[in-house]
Amino acid sequence: MAENNIEKSRIMTFNEDKHEIALETKDLHVHYGSNEAIRDVSLQFERFKITALIGASGSGKSTYLRSLNRMNDGIADVTGKIIYRDLDINKDDVDIYEMRKHIGMVFQRPNPFSKSIYENITFALKRHGMKDKQLLEERVEKSLKQAALWDQVKDDLNVSALSLSGGQQQRLCIARAIAMEPDILLLDEPASALDPISSRIVEESLLELKEKYTIIIVTHNMQQASRISDYTAFFHSGNAVEFDKTTTIFTRPTIKLTDDYVSGNFG
Amino acid sequence: MNPKKADKIATSILYGIAGFVVLVLAALLGYILVRGLPHVSWQFLTTPAKSFSSGGGVGIQLFNSFYLLLLTLLISFPISLGAGIWLSEYAKNNWVTTVIRTSVEILSSLPSVVVGLFGFLIFVVQFNFGFSILSGALALTFFNLPLLTRSIEESLRAIPYSQREAGFSLGLSRWETVTRVVVPDAVPGILTGVILSAGRIFGEAAALIYTAGQSAPALDFTNWNPANIASPLNPMRPAETLAVHIWKINSEGIMPDASAVSAGASAVLIIAVLLFNFLARFGGKALYRKITSSK
């Protein structure tokens, strides 16, 4: 059987007097049937910082991310605690729809609705009861500006979102997520389906967004992780192996596995 | 034989088979239309049938066919939509779902004459609806439900899961996501399924012979009170449809121009079904462009 070859792990914890914790997991386990995909992961995410989750394919980083706003409900069994504002949001009685307004998500492949640009952003807001047209328009403009898309689309917000390029679609998805004004943004390899230039633009908008949002991003791209993140967690076969400041993880990791991965001679 | 040559031969054989299918279809359609169209006139389409003398039309049968189609869709579409949504969006992968899915499949392979006899025993005799449009519509609902459910389910499944994730991640409930995101995206596919099933309902005869009956009493097209027996809208009146009419003329028609009426009626039936198919094709596309606001 698959042997747990993770002998050591080193997970940094924050001094909560000095750092504000936006989200935290305690002893999180995720099972797909009898297959354990995430094993006992406890991590803290500091507010208004970007935390990158890195690791090879199948290391569980995406599964972990998707568990944070309960996107794995009905797909996998998630046990353990996910603490958001002193509340364990992994409990059954939590209103997951309300919770997801606070913890937004952007996916690997751009998935705009097949509606107009304007409606992509206002659709969920309207469903949540925002009726005032002027308020909606302000929210559209603000979120598109934050996602660095406004200048390219402002002339015609009524065209189909599907007519945008891949990079623009992904920025629209980011705008759609931040239009909800969440606290936390979860990003699941948001730039992996994009060309390098679009990817760079998305990264730049993320750096601006961290002034207002706590960002947790899964990425395959280590340059990207080192460019944009403040903290980095390295995942390997369902375990969080090492978690620290990004500079520490990339320059002097303590665990050999991490060192092998970030220096590119993995396996 | 070298691969290039083998490929050439295989390609030409496949072309041949495809051409043969098209040829058979074209020959059938051509034969029916060439024989039938000369008998089709405005008068043919609007006057009632005659039993013993020549010069009868198919007006009432044509109306009955459309009315029966409308009633059948009114009953079966909501049920199929609900079942399709449940199967595609809510059903868990367990034995209950498997039983339901298998039942739907078996139901779809029932011969229509069996559905007709079942409808006769249940609706006509047991529920005492008599030979009526209602009995016919209910029998056709049984006939239509499995295929329509299946096509709606497949239209919904064709919408990528990422669209649902987008809805969930914005705090929308599953129901909101399904009704506001997934179903609207699937409308063109659903519409195509409905129209294609409409074509099948329109041409169905066997299931109706014992349920909607084989007589077409005279209708008063100025009387729109559904409770009146002479009203076209009355669902309790017997109603021979176009397809049943064709079957009946050919098996026991005694009017002198039976073959001409049959040919004309067949042409009308074929044209209606063809129209449904074209509508499905172009209507679905046009609607999709409209919904996604792409130009």
C-alpha cells in the first residue's frame, strides 16, 4: 500500500497578536470514497496577503483549496475544521450559500456565463437582492477596473462574454468574483490556461487586489508563486509538507522534499 | 495492400453507404410528394373528410393532429423537464437512479401499438374517458415521456460542469444555478428535442387508433367553448388524426378517391414533419445566438 513517506513537515504558525488570520484549517482531511486525498492539513492564511499552494499534480493542493469554500460538498468527504471569523464553516448547519459570498472562487478554466459581460457581473448580485441599477453599474465598473479589464470592454458591456479572449474571460471571472465583495478569494490555477502575456496581466491584477482581499492561489508555476505570493505552502501526496514565507520556501527550505521540488529535481 | 489504398477503398465504401441512405430517403420523399402534392389544395386542407363520396379534405384531421400534439406536449413537457433536471442535476449515482433510468429506457422501447392498447385499457375503459383527445394525449404522453426526458437530460448534461461551479461559487443555490444558468444555456438543445419529438407525435398512428379513436365528427369552428361537444377545443371528443386517417383510408376507405386522399394526406403529413425538423435545426441555433447575445 501507499506508504506515508512524509516523515517531517514544518508548518509555520502566526503570532495572532501581530497577524490577522483570515482563514484557518485544523486537521483537515478529505476523502474520495476510501481514498484519502488530503491528510491532516492545518494551515493559517493571513489577511490581505497572497498565499500560494504549490506541489506536483495529484498532491492535493486543488482539492484542499476547493474544500475551503465547500465546493467539494457532494463530491468528497471533508472532515476537520475550517475556521472563518471564529466560525467553523465545515459544519453541516452553515449556510454555504451565504458563506460563499464571503469566500469567492476563480477556476482553472475561464467559465463566464454565456451572458453579456454586464450580466456576468450583475447576475449573482441581482439574485442576492441588489436591485438598484445605479449601484449595480458602479459595482460593474469598479470590479472590472480592479480586474484590469474595464478599459478594453467599457464601450460595449452588452456583448457576449464568450466573445472575449481567454485572458479577458479569466479577468472577467475575477471581476465577477470580486463584485461580490468577498473577504477571501480562492484561485485554482487561474493562469494555467492562459498564454504568458495574459497570465502576466492576471498576476498584476492579483497584486493590486491583495490590498483589499486575502488571496489563496494554487499554482503549478513556481516563478508565478515566487513573484506574487507572500507565503507558500508546499503539498505532497495529500500532506502539507512545508509552510513559510515565500522567500524562505524558495531560498532555504528546511525539508528536503521541498528543496527538491522548488529546485526542479523532483522524483 | 498498402495503407493508402486501403484508406481510399474504405472511404469510398463509406461514401457509398451514406449516399445510399440519402438516395433511399430522397426516393421515398420524392415518391410521396410527387404522388400527393397535386391533390393538396387550400380546399383539401380545410374541408372535412367524406366517407362515401369523392372530394373530401383533411381539415378536421389536420386540426386534430395539431391539437393532440399541443395537449400531449402540455402534459409531457413539464414532466419530462422535471425528470430531466432531476436525472441530470440531482440524482445520486445509486440503485434508485439506476432503476429509474432503466425504466425510462424500457419505456422508450415499448412498441407504440402496445402503448395504444395500454391507453385503451386504462384511459378509455378504466377511467371511462372514452375514445377522446384526452385518452390519446395521455397515451402519447407515455409514448413521448421517455425520449423527451432523455433528450432534455442530455441537453442539460452537455452544459459544462464549470458553469455550475461558477454559479455555486457566487453563492447561488443549486436550484438557482440550474434554473438560471444551466437550463437557459440548454434551451436550444431542449427546444430541438421538443420539436423532434413533436414530429414523432405528429406522425404517430398506432398508439392513437385505440385511444383517440378513428372518427372525426364534424366540428363547429365558431364554437370555442371546450365543454361543448361540437367545439374543436373539447378534449373529450373522439378525434381521428392525419396519420390515423391515412391508415384508415388504406385499410377500409370506400370513397371513390381514397387513394388520392391518402396520397394528399401523406404529403401533408410528411411536409409537417419536415417543417418540424427544419424548425428544430434553425430555431435552436437562432435561439442560442439570441440567448448568449452573440452576433
